[in-house]
Amino acid sequence: MENKKIFKMSFASVYPLYIKKAEKKGRTKEEVDAIIFWLTGYNKKTFQKQIDKSNDFETFFAEAPEINPNVSKITGVICGYRVEEIEDKLMQKIRYLDKLVDEIGKRKGNGEDFKEVVSFAAGLIVVQTPTGQLVGYPNLGYVVSTAIVITVILLFRIDRMVKVKSEISKSL
């Protein structure tokens, strides 16, 4: 019964809470977006359409282009339940997202941890089939592109901070 309430909640109303949770731990909206894109297959444009339509969680996940095939490798406890043991598939997807947001929130903000997350995600994207064929390279390009954009944004923020500190020291 409680699951139905969660399923009908607007994803757009919960999304800012994911961002707030990550920002409290020194993370960014871009990092949250990267996780959502990895999990659901949305890109910036299709994701924004979901936000604009204020779709509920059920619709958000039903319309997701492709749930990452490696999502089952996400394990651990969230809200008192082991994500890998949740039987309801929609609830499991919601909890996978919760777990991923929690994980970036737990990481220290020195940049090294995020590199580990990105490396881990890349390892989940490019997989070897039982026949030995490697698949998933096109998706890896999206992850690399996202990582580059995040790096540029972080460098811009650092540059601004250095300029502000330089101005302050000059005025003293």
C-alpha cells in the first residue's frame, strides 16, 4: 500500500531532494544527473522533459530509455532493505537510485572518489558477453562526455574561487 504512494509521487518533487542530499556532502547536481543518466538511459534533454511533465516515479521509470543492464550489481542496504532482494521491480529501481545517490553523498569531496565511481560505472558499461564479445562502448562515450563536462565545471569553479581569493588578498 505504501509503495503505491511512492510510485505516484512526482519525480520532479523528489529530484531536488537528491541534489540537496548530494550537495550537503560536497557533491553537485551534475554528479546526481550523471548517476540518473547511467541508471535510466535518459540524456539531458529527455530527462528535462520528464522533470517538466512532473511525471510520477512509475511513469519516470516506465518511460526510461533503458535501465542499465548492470544495475543488478548494485548491492547494499537502503531504507532497511537489501536492494538486491526487493521483489517489486519498480520499488527496486527507486531504491537503486536512492542507493547511488547515497553512495556519492558518502564519498569525500577530493575528486579521487568520484574518479572511482566513474571508473566503476565504466566497468559496468563495457561488459564481456559469454562469447567473449565486448559490448557497451557507445554508452561509455556518454559517460566520458559527462565526466569531461563535470571536470570543466569544477575547473571553472576553482578558477572563480582563486580569483575571489586573489582580489581579497589584494584589497588587504
